[in-house]
Amino acid sequence: MYHRWSDITFIHWRYPPDLVRRLVPGCLTVETYDGAAWVGLTPFRMDGVRLTGTPTLPVLSTFPETNVRTYVRDDRGRSGIWFLSLDAGRLAAALGGRAGYWLPYFWSDMSVRSDGAHTRYRCSRLWPRRGEAWCDADVTAGLPVEREERDGIASFLTARFLLFTRVAGRLAAAPVEHPPWPLRRAELTDLDQSLLQAAGLPAPSGRPLVHASPGVPVRVGMWRW
């Protein structure tokens, strides 16, 4: 698949590794930074979604998405993302993500609205369990991320080029290609969410680490065992 992840915000909280461990397949190791596992709430907009050799269809190729994710390593030493949930603003995208990549997609009523440095995200789950979870977030982007942070925690959280999934009970991985994120520090001015709790985690506590980006073009390859 080819597309662009636009108006994206990375909202991350620290969690005890043992707590996250129970939500990840036993064949994967939870990666830590500064002694903690990290769980990300990542709202954004998918633009220009298309398959190889096909044109974009305006009605289907643009929609909001919100992911709940953590960071793992397989027994070959490859680092990547494990998705706890993915909410998409189009039913076709949710069904396609489940059928094509065996990922835990949900269909939600969603919107992304940007006004300068401020972005407002809205998400309310519709299917398969209507009303189970939601996420309303307001974010204001600030100064660019400094090199020291970009080479440290920001890189750990955002420079991920592999996604893991389980296909027919077996671990599979798909490559994710994109240029470096143009990151800015950001402030979470309002948040009302239950996506993390619906994914099996306790409600997050403490101040999150927040980064924002206007986005990058992305290519996701097909999974392989």
C-alpha cells in the first residue's frame, strides 16, 4: 500500500514492561526505553491510499485513523510495532486491514481538523462493538524537536520500519518505509479517551510525551512469515 500519514500526533505514556508483556505474543520481546515500556496513542489522517498499480479513489482513499501501539523485537532481533488496536474512519479500510493484514481494526466515526498549529481529533467506535471506545484529543504543535531528543527517545518511538501481526496463528512481519518524520514538540491541551482501556491497559497516568508532524509518505509492504 502507498499513502501519506498526515497531521499526525504521537502521544506516549510509560507503562511497566510486565503490564504490556501480557498483551504481546510470547514470541516477541517488549522493547523498553529508560526502563519503561511505551504505549502510543497515534491519531492522524490517511491520504491518497492506494494499492500498487491502482489509482487513488477520492471517496475511499482519505480517512482518519487512530492507533494504539507498543514497541517490540522478534527473535531475529528486528525491532517493530505491535498494534493493540487500529480505528479507521471508513468501514472498507477496517475490513481491508483485518482481511489483508490480520490487524485488530475497528470502524469508527472520526474526524481530523487542523487550524494552524492546533489539531482536533475525534473518534467514536462503531463496529464491531459500538460505543465501546472513543478518543477526543486537542493538540497544539510547538517548536521543532532538537537533535538530542531526535536521536534518543523520539527516534525510539517514531523511527519504526516493521509492523508485526499474527496470521493464522503465526507471527508475520511487513516492512514500513518512510522518510524521517519532521517532528515538533506538542502540547496535549485536552484528552478524553478509552481506547487504551479497551485494548486491555489501565488508564494512562502521568504527563504524556507528545510529538506532532505534518506527515510523510509511507509504503507498507505485504507481510511475510
